[in-house]
Amino acid sequence: MALFSRKPKGAILKRSAAPMHWDVEDPFLFASHHEDDYPHGNRQLAPPLEEIGGRNLGRDYQMRFGFRMYHGKVVPGFPMHAHWGYETLTVPEVGYIDHFDHDGAHGRFGFGDSQWVMASSKYMHDEMYPLVNKEDRNPNDITQIKINIPLERKNKDNSVRTVWSEDIPVVCGEGSKVKVLCGEFGGASAESPSPGSWAVKENGVRILRISLDTDASVDIDPAASGANRNLYMVSGGPQRQMVPGHQGSG
């Protein structure tokens, strides 16, 4: 029984597969990674009709023809849905996201931009993946992380903030590139632009996206006492080992 098992010791506490939805720890509530190879788009910014037929439209999580429609019925993505009591960071490294909320905020971001949505109170929005390229395929690579906020910060004002890719600090080393989405690393720092966010420097929240060339490495300073780090390998060879000092942050 896991309840009575001996706690692991050492730098690495647990290894597990990283499917679409990832295990997280407080203050993170949820993390997911979507990677789909969408075909060329039509006039509706949607896949060709013959590649949509036969799907369970509205709840399509089965990979067919290299992609999923998720809750979308015409354009892939997530039509209007509710958030409450947490902040969401969305990072499309590849592809675009069109968003619209119940307050009328709307726009498009992608290809390295990030969006911070503070849903302190009830908040309704949609996030769709438009297939803007009508001549070639429309791949995407989207990571989304939800961060809890303390009870006393809930039921306050909502906000939507976009950080454009050129404003996100990047630390480059020998064969490495680290995008600092939140926290401090290599002399660079970033934090959530949302009022009332928990993802600020004094709380030690750190979110990095680490890219390594073959045989390259990157050193991460030790976590604060009592804190753990989660590292999620999105792509790469299985031969690379995680060793002390080479851990990333989730």
C-alpha cells in the first residue's frame, strides 16, 4: 500500500509518464500539453470536412489524422466554458489561439506569446485553435498551467493579460535556451502581470521552458526548503538522464 511505503530519497522523488494532463503540486492545480498536427484550414479556419466526419464532435480527444478537435465542432479548441478561483497561464509555442470572454475581451496570440487569465470571480471564455494556413498544415504545441490563489484573493476582479514573445526573457547557454515565464533564472526574472496573482517573486513560483541540444545540460539552483520541482519532458530522446542540479521547474 502506498500509504505505508517508504518515501523516496535523493534528488529525484518520482518518475512517471507525462500524458496530455500532468501531475502537479500546490500551488499548481492543473497542467496540460496539447500537440496536434492540424491540416490546412478552409474558409472557416477549420479542418477539411472529410477529416472531421466520424468524430465525436464536442468531445473529441481521440487522435485521428494527427489531431483532435477537443470540444470544438467546427474549429478545434474549447468553446465557452467557466473558470473560477484560479489563474491560468497559456503558452502556445507553435500555433495560434483565438480567445473571447464574457466581458468582450478578445484577440489572437501564439508562436511564443503567453496569456495570463486571472479568474478570481466567475469567468467565461473560449479558446479556439484557428487553422490560419490555407495552403499548408497548421501544427500546434500548447501548454496550459492553472495556479491557485488564496481564498482571500478570490471573488475579486478578473483580468486578461498577454505577454508578447519579445517581452519574455530568455537565457541562452552553451546548447541551451531557457524561457523564463515566471520566477528567476540566470539573472532574468518574470512574474504574472495579473493583479492579485500568487505567481509573483516573493512566493517563489517558477515556470521555465528549457530547450537543450543533444548532450547539452543546464544547472538549476536548489529549490527552497520544503519545495519540490516537477520536470516534464515534452520531446527528446530517452537517453538523457535527470541528475542533481539538472532539474527544471514546473
